Amino acid sequence: MLTSKTELRIGDQWISGSGSPIQSVSPIDESVVFETNEATADQVNAAFSAARDAFGSWWDQPLENRIAIVQKYAELVRESGDELAEIISAETGKILWEAKTEAGAVAGKVDVSIDALKTRRDTTSFEMGEVKAVTRFKPHGVVGVLGPFNFPAHLPNGHIVPALLAGNTIVFKPSEQTPAVGAWMMQKWIEAGLPNGVLNLVQGGRDVGQAICASKEIDGLFFTGSSGAGAALNKALAAEPGKILALEMGGNNPLIVTETSDMDTASYLTILSAFITAGQRCTCARRLILIDNDESKQFLNTLVEMTKKVTFGFSSDDPQPFIGTVISGAMGRHILETQEKLIARGGDPIVKMESHRGCDALISPGIIDVTEVSDREDEELFGPLLSVIRVPDFEAAITEANNTAYGLSAGILTDNADLYRQFIHQIRAGIVNWNRQTTGASGKLPFGGCGRSGNNRPSAYYAADYCSFPVASLESESLAMPEQLMQGLASLKG
């Protein structure tokens, strides 16, 4: 496992930051996983200077050269995927099988991003008489990437890879809760032969993130994280419309279950929607919306029995459980406190979340009926709690599903195709699934939402779009006076 403190790269140097010390700790026993120091404001500035100096030569390289380096990175990640998975698991508490899945996605992102670049941002042209009309795409320049803790390798990688392929240079700050993952990724980029200054790693928390956002050298900022942090970044850059901002944020995601004959499968898909990754996916279903009838009662009984059988624990457990811990003991305590507040306001804890094995971060999945809770808060609770809301009919179900300022993912489990057609027409979300879990996504599709979930610049396959800008050109290989001059200029033709 990576233990070195040398994880700040500026230009041709790979040095330790000299700001405040930070640590990542195991959510299981709070032992120290990784120690480092934050980058100072001067070091953040130096990272941007290095990225600016490297931009011209990186962009001037033939695309195939950039592709070769990115493919080498993917090869190195595949070779050391188990090592990356162990670091992810240690810092996040994620079960090893899922951490390995994330490590695989890091390498897999490369081929998808190359295909997206060539498909969505390829040079095109057509003839306009004696003139050629051409559309090309150019990189923005120097961009910042701010990564989250829940997928500390896969999600920032989803910005970094397409940005590099497009010709940008980068200043990258991992989550302060997962600095070892960021350092490991940086190490592999260096081994892949990435030129000095093209990707610059700076560690730290909010202050470092603010310094990145405030840099005079930044041409764009790509962010994955909470809605509150994304809103703050949007406000900070609001007066600078020339700087591209791509925000991928959370959701208070709805799942409607109605008119389904297979209660077991519907319950299984609901569990995958609500509880995978201990509820720490931005696409996790937070609200289960049920039409108040006998069918929904039967479904809820099945779901409750299945939920009680969901396994949870640590990566060292054999066999491996379904979910591990949330990111920290503090987060675990916050989640349980939120549950108690909902109960105090009239919520019915059908399956109560609890901490286990003396670990505040290890929380068992919970289901709470909040139908009678007035003024329900429209917030994303990042943990394994599913709120049930009972409504009188399908129209009310869609109204309730849209009763959120977020708009990331939404799903419906039903045998009735007409209901799905109505649902997808009326629901306001960037990811809408039918008879699949809300957490199911493809790297060959766009990934993002509207409202408080994003700023309409989706990631995944569409990340290629925000990593470059179109340039329109009218071209002629020679100067030629037109036969018909503009009105009032006929006398210019001798």
C-alpha cells in the first residue's frame, strides 16, 4: 500500500506539501491510513504555473501520442488493480469486491473516453461553394479537477482522462478524506510517461479547493461532490462566464413501484437502488413512492424481509458482505441522528438503522415511513436509509417524485409500459430507469442531472463535450475576388 508522503507534483517535482498536516483514517477503527500535508496557496499557484507552461506542448502533440500515454496508464492500473482496490477499501471502508469493481472502471474509462472524443468531438467539414466550412475542437487550457470520497478513483478519473485526451492540462485535488487514492493515481500517471506539469496533484481540504477555484490561471473547473459545495463553486465563478464549469452533484432520488407481478425482483432492485455502497452513491434511491393499496403493502412486506437479510461488515469478513461502512464514524453518527429526528417528527421506523460491531461507521440498512412527516426536508442523506412515501394514485406518485429541487436519477418498477411512458415524459431527472435499479448506469451514456444535481453538463460519455470548445472556420486555399461584389462596392472591381 502507498505510504509515501511525496504526493504533491509541481512541474518536474514530486514533493510533499508544506501546509497543515492531514490524515486519512480507516472508518473501521480510525487507524491512520495515510499522512500528508496540504498544499499552501503558493504551491497551488506553482501547480497552475506548471500546468500553464506545459499546456502548449501537450496540446501540440498529435492526438495519437496523448492516446498512447492514456492507454499506458490504463495498462498500469489493470496490472495493479488489486493494490488500488486495497487503498480504496482502506480509506473508504468499501468492501473489497466493490473496490475492485471501481479499480476496473478506472482502466475501463480510457477506451470509452477515446471513443467519445472521436465520436462527439471529431473535426467535421462541408463545402460551401468555393469555401470549406470546418468545425474543430480545442481544449480550454488549464482546468481544475476536484474529486469526491465515495468513488475516489473512478469519479475524478472520469474528468481527468477526457480532459487530457482533449489536450488540457490539470491541477487535481482529491478529497481530503481519500488522499492516498489520489497519490496512487498520480504515481501511475508518472509511470505512464505523462510529461511534467501536465497533471499536477495538490492535496488538501476546502481552503485548497477555494485556492484552485480562485486561480487566475484556471480556464475551467470540473467538480464531483455535494450540492452545497457545487453551489458555492458556481457562485465563485459566476462573474467569469468564460471559465467552463462542470458540476456533478447529488440527488434526492425517487423510485416508484407499482403494478409489478414479481415482488422478489422488485425488492431486490430496490435494495440495489437504496443500499449499495452503504447508500453513498449519488444515484441511490432516497424516496420509495408507493400507491397506498394492498399490492404496495405486499411489496413492502417482501422488501422489509429482504432488507433484514442484507449483509454488511468489513472487507476482512469471509464471505464478503454486500456493503461496508460509510466514510467515517462522524458520518455514521450523523445518519443515525437524522433517523431519530425523523422518528420524533412522526416517521415510522419499519426497519431501524443501527450501528454494529462497535463501529460507528458500520450502519445496517433502514427503511422509514415518512408519509406523516410534515415539511420533509429536501436533502440528500448520504447513507443506507430509504424513506417510504404513500400516495393515493399514480398521478400523485409522479407529483411526489418531482417534489425535489434535485434532478439526478429516478426509476420506476412496473409491468405497465404505459405508466413508464407517462413517467419518463413527466419526470425531471437526467437518469431515468425502467425495471432497473436507479444506480445502474453505463459509461457509454451521459451521466448527470438538472436542478441542484448539476449544471446541465453531464459526465461519462458526454464528458468529452465539456473538455473542449468548438471552433468554426470558413477556409479557402487562395484569395479570389468574387464575381458579384457586395451592394455598393461594385466600383472596387477594376
